[in-house]
Amino acid sequence: MVIQALSPTRVDIAGGTLDITPLTQILQHRQTVNFGITLHARVEIEKSPKDFNITSEDQGRTISGGFDEVVGAGSLPWLEKLLGYFWRKEWAPLSIRIQAKSPAGAGLGGSSCLGIAMASALLKARQDIGQPLKLTDHQLVQTVQDLETGLIRVPTGCQDYWGGLRGGINIISYPPGGVQVQTIHDNKAQALQELLLLCYSGVSRASGTNNWAIFRRAFEGDQTILGILNEIGTISETVARAVLAGQWSEVFKLSAQEWQLRTRMWSDIETTETKRISAAAQGAGAMFSRICGAGGGGVMAIFAEPRYHAKVKAAVQEAGGQILDGTVSFKGTEVQGSL
């Protein structure tokens, strides 16, 4: 018997970086809007006859052995850390297989979504062996976020985990006392799905570097950075209202303004490749395009009326981009099967 967990990755359209604690509490305006996409992280777990095994199909790596050997191997540190937290050495040995459809360094929150998928699968496995651990959505997100922060040793935001857990369109707010998440799976998400194209720029990026630089400058009291972050927050709040009203042309207009503010903080947020692809897409009829995550490469979200899709795809590929087979995910994390 096999447990399978699927978690969508996410595209952010406004308010990224503002989700990093405790930036959420020093800004006057802060909100994040994202949506899940079908470039899933997949985790499969089954009982192993002898040793623990973890296989990452994307990285071509397998580790096996006793529990302590596997969780301390250092070859697949994120997966090892999750197994070490959610499982115990005296319980049944597991065979775990991982597959991620998101390209490495895509800017889609892939590692965080993978964490949600693996944690969800391990929680189901615990339930099946009579060792349940009951977590609310907020507790699950906070636990996985804390584990990843401890691993990478830089502050992390929460939006990636919510995109993976909920799918749909997420409006994330940060009042004192806890995060609030409004998830939309109705016809507004359907309308967005009809417009979306995903493209890999061919250049990997690492969001931690960009985000950490901004985080540090904000807490050093850099008034320019704090001013830009508050402007981004104000726009993000307006984006959220436009999403709820289904006003997508207004959403893209505002998201473009938010993106321009980001270029003032990160000189290298756009690359030669992403600029070329964006120009090609908009020249072929796209309404808007932006890099996902903290920029510097990765996946780009392109929005165009369906009648322009074929022309936009051809233009993007001619410019060196790779069209990805993914769209808006109407479902969050799904767990099926049993041990």
C-alpha cells in the first residue's frame, strides 16, 4: 500500500517578501496575493521491508539505512529533516519517493511546497500506524516553516506553504496575533486559469539571497527600503480587492506597478533573458508578465487572452523561454492511499 501526497507550487502576484516574519509587524501596509499552480510536488510513502529509504527522482539521489543514518546523511537535508521530525526510529521503516515538476530555482516556492507534501504524507502514515499527530492548517504551516528556517538559517516567509496547502487564489493578511488566509476556488480562479501561461527562463535563482538583503536593510532602519516595502503593501492591498471583484485587468496593472517597485530594491531582479522573454510575450499580445519569487531568473508568469496564446507561446520560445505544462490549481494538498 502506498500513500501519495500532491501539493501545488505557487505564483505570487503581489506582496511577496512582506510575508517574512517579523517584517509583517513593522510595516503599516502588508498583504500577499498568490495562487497555486499544477507544477506539483509529489511524495509517495510505503512501508519498507528493512531499511529507511529516501529517493529524489529529480536529483537522482537515494539514501538508505537505519533511521539515524538516513536523517543524518546530509545528502538530501530537507527531506531528512522532515523525516526526523515527523517520524520515530522505533516505528516501521519507510520507503519515500519524491518528484517535483517545478524546475530547480524556479521561484515557485518548490522546497516549501515539497515540505507541505512530505509532512502531509508522513502525518497520514502516522495515523495509519496508530501514532496520530493532529495539526491545524496554521500549525502545519508554522511547523514546516520553522523546520525550513532552521535548515537554511535565514528568515522565511509563509506564503509558499499556504499556496502549497490550499491551492486556488490566496489573500494572506498579517494582523497581530496570527496570519489570516482567504482562499478562493470559485469562478475568479477559473478566469485566471484561462489567461495564464508559464515559462521557464532557463536561468536558476535563489530567493534567499535577495530576501535576506532586503530584510537586513529594513531592520537596520533603511528608510528607502521601508518606504518601498510599504508602497508594495499598499498596492498589494489594492490587488486583493481587485481579485475579489474579478477585475483582472486592474490586477495586472497593479502587479506591474508592484514589480517596478521591486526593481528599485534589487538591481539584478531582471536578467537579460527575462527581459527578452517579457518583451517577446508582450509584443505577441500578452497583457502582462513577471518573474515569480524574488527574481534573478526562474519561472515567469505570462497573462494573455486565450486567442493570443499560440502566438505568445511561439514568441516566448523564439526568445529562449520554455513553455511549461502547468496552470492554476483549484485544489490544495491532496493525500490518498494508506500504508
